[in-house]
Amino acid sequence: MNIKRIKFASKLGLVAAAAGSAVGLGNIWRFPSQAADGGGALFIFLYIGCIAFFGIPLMMGEFIIGRSGRANASGSFKKLAPGTQWKWVGRLGILTAFLILGFYMVVCGWTMEYIVQSVSGQLMATESFGENFNNLLQDSTRQSVWMVLFTLLTAFFILAGVKKGIEQSAKILMPVLFLLLLILGFRSVTLSGSAEGLAFLFKPNMGAVKSTIFLDAIGQAFFSLSIGMGAMTTYGSYFRDDSNLRNTAFQVSLLDTLVAVLAGIIIFPAAFALTQTPETIVTTLVAGGPGLLFITIPQLFHHLPFSSLWATMFFVLLGIAALTSTISLMEVVTTFLHEELNMLRRNAVTFISMGVVVLGVTSSISPQFFDILDYTNAKIMLPLSGLFISLFIGWYLDKKITFAQLTNDGTLSVSVRFLKFYIFILRYIAPVAIVGIFVYGIFF
Ligand code: PFF
């Protein structure tokens, strides 16, 4: 079937859409809790290493596969490796995208709840932010309703089309979110007592090191960059022929990392400065996991004038960042069903939304199910996907295709040294390291 593919209209739009996919709850909700769990600085150091050595090359890899295949995540592999089983790598990613939606949407629902609470002033009027968040966790009906609404919102944007829906919204709102985060970061580090929080974030604490720290870091890096679930392959397939894949991957990864670190700079100093006893800080940080964002940030707003206004702005922007991520996740599965199974996009979106709602309701009712989905995706499926993508580009794909994609058929000047180094990383370093990290994290 020859489906005419839509392309992103402008260069900025393309970076914004890919960054919109990457920057999401993973940066602001998941990263700080992972960093707290991993003991702060060392985790962050490993995380940045994973972004540089595996994340950026693999993101470029997904762009290459998507733009040269010009199809969905499975179809692109089929075009580049006809008659082989490589298409299953794409399909693994598509399945992962679907499963991620099953718990990610629940957190998106929490964000909706917090938007409403902020607007109504209820959030800032609460006695205890911890209790407020726990009440929400106990109420699976409320969580489910918000989750369903967020799923519908995502479905609406998908049906509005790639260019209009994704590009326009991402282009305007991402910079606004970034600005707000900068303001909050500034407020947080200027609180008295914030220094300890900064130290926690930037001074390595060897006592907290666990054997899973590498796996946690790589899983978080892939999750945050939207790698290993076909998202960047699918977006790559919409890129224009003159888009610079290498620079886009660098820019998106840099932005994504900045936002994550900024979220840490907001949350840790605030958590240390605003929690009364040191013991509770550490337990909140470590056990706080998902709650960190929804407890600490409102605490921080409490210390600002016009607190409800700030809270509203923050949660609305967070919701939008989450939306540009859920759009990309749903787009992966939609394009697959549309192109490979000949489903109408509308039907595909309906079908996926129903599946996501089933997973989402289960995740709202059962925190264990939520954790299993989160764990299997971040710690097993994403590293595996990353491994296979690096093997595909490093060993299978004709180097001429890789070079042609990275240089736009020779029109961009990319040094031969860079190209060789790129292949070297995907051929040897990434596969060996990912297997090592995986085995060490799972079995030791
Ligand atoms: N990268 C997104 C985040 O950090 O929130 C989550 C995500 C989006 C994961 C899209 C995967 C994906 F395909």
C-alpha cells in the first residue's frame, strides 16, 4: 500500500515535536524520584553518561530508520530489511509504547486533578500535601475518570493530524514550560536550607549505590528520550529530506537533559528546605517515588505569592508536556495499525484508546500493576529495544544508508571521523554495555 506520508513543515516544528515527545512526565515526575532512589549525584552522572553514549546515538539511529524507511516503526524495518525478522524490533517498540500508555496516562490523570485543584484554590488550602496526594491514590474512580479524559484528549489531537496537532502546540508551549521551570528553580535554590538539597543532587553518595543503578540510569535515559518504543522512528518518518538528523538528536537530548536536571534543581532543594526533620526528608525522597512531584512542588508554591496562580500555570504546562508525549506514544501505535493492518486512523485510535483505558483503570486500582508495567518497560523492554536497534545499525544496515541519512546524501558536512565513531559505538560499545548493564542489573 502506498500511503502518502505527511511531513513536518518547519525545522523548528520538527525539533519541537521530537522534544515534545521526549520532555514529559519522565523528566519532571520520574527523573527526580529515580535520582533520589539512586542516591543523587552518582545516578545523575551515570544518567548523563547513558544519554551521551547510548541515548544520542540511538536517537539518531531511530531517525535514520524512520526517515529511510518512511513508514511506521515496524514497516520501516520491513523496508530496510525485507524478508527478515528485524520487523519484530519495531513491533517490540510498538508494544512497549502501548504498555507505557497504560501507566503514563494515570500520571497524566493526576496532573489533571492537580490542575483542577489549583484553579479552584483547593490545593493551596490543604493542610498536608502528602495526605492530599494519598487521598487521590486511594480513590481509583477519580484517577480513572481523569485518565479516561486524558486518553480522549490525546485521541483528539491524534485525529487532528500530525502537523496541526503536534507541531503547533509543541512549538509554542515548550519554551513557556522551560521558562517557568527556570523561575521555579531559582525560587527553590533561594529558599533557606536549600543547600543540603543541592548537595544531595550534586555530591556523590556512595552509600546509596545499588547493583541496579546502571540499569535504572539507562532505563530512565531511554524512557526520557523516548527511545526504544518506535516514537523517534515514527517521527523520523515524518522528517523532511533536508532535516539534519544528527543536530536534531543532539538538540533534543540536550533539552531533555536540561529539563530533567532542572526538575531536580527545583525538587531537591525545595524538599530539603521545606520538610521539617532531616529523617523525613530522606524517607520522603527515597520512598516518595511518584509522590515527590505532587507533594514537594505544591509545598514550594506555598512559599510564593499568588500560589494558586503559579500552581495552575505549572500543572497546566506539565499537562501539556505530558500530552505531547502521550500523542507521540499513541501515534506510534496508530500509524502501525493504519499502515500495516489497513485500519482507518479513526478506528485505530478508538481501538487503542479502549485498550489504554483497560490498562489505565487496572493501574489506578492496583499500584502493583502500575509498578509492574513501569518496571518491565523501563528496565526490560527499553534496554532490549535499544540493544536491537544498535545491532541493526551497527551490523545489519548498509553503512551507505546510514551515511547518506546523516549527511543528507552528501549535502551536509559531517566528518568521516564522526561517521566512523558513530558506527563504532553502535557496533561494539552500546551492545556490550547494554548487555552488561542488563545482566548485572537483573541477576546481581
Ligand atoms: N519521554 C517521555 C517522558 O520523558 O515523559 C515519555 C515517553 C514518550 C516515552 C514517548 C516513550 C515515548 F515513546
